[in-house]
Amino acid sequence: MDCLFCKIIAGEIPSDKVYEDEQVLAFRDIAPKAPVHVLFIPKTHLAGARDVTADNAAVVAHIFTVIPQVAAQLGVTDYRIITNNGASAGQSVDHLHFHLLGGRTLGEMG
Ligand code: AMP
């Protein structure tokens, strides 16, 4: 499968990892929008939030337990979690990912 984030998981493309376990990988966004900008991705390929079902949602719950741990490690207490879903919503990589943004005052959602 020609998926950028699957290649990062496989180690074929380097990334600046901040957390990894058997289910999730977290790495710094290559074009950060905030001082802390980390992407959390499931190691199993899901194209996006539309593909989350009762059968595979456990990994999403797991990611939401990892995010606060990583945020604390990186020294942010206030932060935003974003998932763009679909091209017109800003999704540019078709592998489910959660943006963690923090380290500055964040403006209104647009
Ligand atoms: P989205 O636009 O919501 O699909 O988010 C995809 C994110 O992946 C963007 O913020 C990109 O800057 C980021 N990105 C693309 N390629 C890489 C890469 N090789 N390493 C880290 N982040 C990347």
C-alpha cells in the first residue's frame, strides 16, 4: 500500500519519534503549526475517522490515553487535538492521525 504513514511505521521514511508502542506511533509533524505539534497514528492502517468502527475503535481509545502522557512529557498542559477527515476538511494523508497542538495560545477554530 502506498501510504506515507505506513512507510514511517515501517521505518522506510525517517521520523522524529516521541512515543511508540505496539499499537501507536507518535512523531513530530514535519511542518509544525505550533511549538508542540505531534501526530499520533495507529499502526494498523485506517484511512481516516470515517473508517473507525466498533470493531477497531479500541486503538482510538488507546491513542487518547497516550496523548495526555505525551503532552505531559513535552510540557504542555493546554492543547488541541485535531483530526481532519476528507480532503476539503484539510486531510492530506489518508492514514488516520490525530494532531496534538500546544505550546502557544491557540486561536479560534476555523
Ligand atoms: P493532515 O493535513 O491533517 O492530513 O495532516 C498531515 C500532516 O502530516 C501535515 O501536518 C504534514 O505536515 C504532516 N506530514 C507530512 N509528511 C510528513 C512527514 N514525512 N513527517 C512528519 N509529518 C509529515
